[in-house]
Amino acid sequence: MVTRLRAEPDSAAIGVTIGDFATTGVDGPFSVAYLVFNTIMNLTTQAEQVACFAKVAAAEANTDRSRSAMRGPPSSI
């Protein structure tokens, strides 16, 4: 995906960090953090999930603007 992104004009202006999203840090601060769809569900332990939220909180600019959009498993499971 990074290769496809870099093929786009002006893509060098977009920072990319590759790593495990539970443990890899990024330089901040950021005014908003958004965990999309199954981000947390892809982390299979509670410790990894907590670590992910801790990384998000550490990168925030004290704005209280973290957002999470998740889907749970179907109710028939």
C-alpha cells in the first residue's frame, strides 16, 4: 500500500510509519486520532488493545479527540 501511495503526486508530504500498531510509536502531537473499523479487533489480547490506546493517547495533543469506529462479531456467534 505504501508503494501505491508513493506513486501518487505529492505523496511525500504524507508521513508513513510501518510497524505493529500496538507498539510502534509515531512523532506527534496530533489533533485527532481515529481507530478505524477493526483496528482494535485485530489485536487479539487485552494487553495489545490497551497498548494501542496508550500509544494513541501519547500522540494526542491534549485535545480529547480520539475516535473509534468498530464492528463487533455478528450477534449469531
